[in-house]
Amino acid sequence: MATDAPMQLGMIGLGRMGANLVRRLTRDGHRCVVYDVNESAVQEMEGEGAVAARSLGDLVAKLERPRAVWLMLPAAVVQSTLDQLTELLDPDDAVIDGGNSYYRDDIT
């Protein structure tokens, strides 16, 4: 059965691609919680309707369970971010690696 209920998503990485995904999702009525190491990028998205998070822990706390978190990060920081993030998530949460890391690194 299809539903039109809005979804929620945590977005980590607000460069061109991450920010534009958040814009499209919020424009369509979905709830996005956003985090980036660049505070001005977070503030910009907050001004456009996203929920700002000031840390990975804050992002996780602001998402309802089960959580869906999307990474849009440069390859150099994907693993370190993922290592921090997985310590904060529950087993039934989902992480989407949309960054430019080598796809084989995501296969477990």
C-alpha cells in the first residue's frame, strides 16, 4: 500500500549535491536534519527549512527511530565519519553512502 506520508532523513555533507538533495526533499514536504563541518552551510539549509544539527550526536538525537542517514562526503572523510556515526546508531538504522568513496569499500 503506497503512502504519501513525508519521510525524515539525516543528511551529512552539505556541498553542492547534499544541499541540493535537501532542498528538493524539503520542498516536497520531507523533514531533513542536516549536519556539516561548515556551520554556514548548516545555517543556510536551516534558513531553507531543514532542521540544523550541530554535531553527529545532535543529528542522531533529532531523528526518529528507525533512522535513515545519508552521507554526501568526500572519499577522504567517509570512513572516519562512518566510524563515529555507527557508534551512535541502532542496529535497525540505515546509512546511505552517497559520497564518492570506492563502492567496494561499502560491501560488508
